[in-house]
Amino acid sequence: MRFYEGNHAYEVERVLDPATQVYSGWRYKIYRIRPTQELLRSGETATQPEAEKAGRKALAQVVRAERNEKSKGSNRAA
């Protein structure tokens, strides 16, 4: 499942152990989707709700960091 927020998205998926073919947890991935798709972060958790919560938290951190970088850049230009 992929959830979009502006120019970013987070994705939650089940992790399949290739050796046993048994699901072993959940993975979240954070993307910048514009101008091109770029993987920014990822992580794994035991359950889907934990993965969704971690994905939302990581997405918020990425968006906040990018806004801070932009505001620092605009302050330097002034």
C-alpha cells in the first residue's frame, strides 16, 4: 500500500523470507515522488500497524528536514 503526501509517499509491504517463503514482518519505504521517484529511507517492523506508524513518522521527519533546508537557503539568499 502506498500513501501520498504532497511530493512524498510512504509504502508498506509484507516481508517474505526467501529461504522459507514465510512472511516475517513488514517493511516501510519513504519516497520523494517528484520530479522523479527516489527512495529516501526504509525500515522493518513486526506488524502492519507498527510499519504504518513508523512510515508516517519517517515521512514527517523527511518533509520537516526538507522544509528546514529550503528555509535556510532562502534566508541565505536574502
